[in-house]
Amino acid sequence: MKELMAITIHQPWALAIATGLKRYESRSRPTSYRGPLAICASKRLDDEQIDFYGHAINYVARAATLDVEIARCQKAFEAGLWMGAVVAVADLVDCLPSTAVRYTLPAEGALESVDIAGSVERFFGDFSWGRFVWQFANVVPIDPPIEMRGFQGLWVPDTKLYEAIKSRMKGAHDLHHKNK
């Protein structure tokens, strides 16, 4: 069994992970942790994030005309943003320097590219020099999301939140609470 950790991510990036649009989360620091990670949407939403969300809705709508998997995610993305809630659980499978990923993605805004998913990834990520890319797999959305209070950095959910997450997972991940 793997220990469940959590991370709080601003919207709309948390939603992009929960819907499967975003497989990489770019961070300023690396992590050695590998295993299940609760993706928590922060409670705060500033004007810059609201503006980006508007652009993201338009971008996802354009990309959805080119890729059936993105089209599947579009409704969830347009439905709105959950704030202060666990929105998904994903396996954190790797942490790489941003340069290891940056050059494999299409040019920014290149929706004509064969790699539509990669174009969307670049739209949602910051792959600039000196950053680190956390790679996710096996993303399971939590529906409905679970209200919670988040923290900065990686953190361990308390027992009550852990049990709520586990009950919504329906066996999709083999979770273990650090305090048990």
C-alpha cells in the first residue's frame, strides 16, 4: 500500500489535472515523492486566474474540435470551478527538469500540430528554465469533490479527509494513510 499525500493547486490548473487535460504540473521545486497524490483546488481565486480561466475555456473548446479526448473533458471544464476541494487523485510517477519535457511539446499555441494533447499541455504549463515537471498518471476525478482546507507544498491529509477520499475512490488506487 502507498501512503497518500496531497497538494493544493490553484484553479483552473487543478481542474485541468482532474479532467485529464494536464499530465504535467510545473513547479519551482523537485520532489522525491512517488505515489498517490490528492489534487486539491485552492480556495483563493484572483483576477489573473479568472482571466486565464476565460482564455482556457476558449482554448479547450478549440482543441475539442480536433481531439475526441479533449472534447470529453470540455463539459467538465465549462461547468465551473470547485474551490477548496479535493478534485482528483493521481499517481505522481516522476519528477523531471522542465527541459526534459519542454522540447518534446509542440510550439505554444500550435493547435494545428499532430500532438493536440501536447499543445494543451504547453498552454497550461510553465516549462521555463529552472522549473521541475511533476508527471501524473492514473488520474481519478473525485465526484463530487470533497471540501477541505489545503496547505502549501506536499501535505498529509488528516484521517477524516483520508477516509472521505478513500470512500470516493471505489478501489481505483491502493491507498494507505500515514497515521495508520
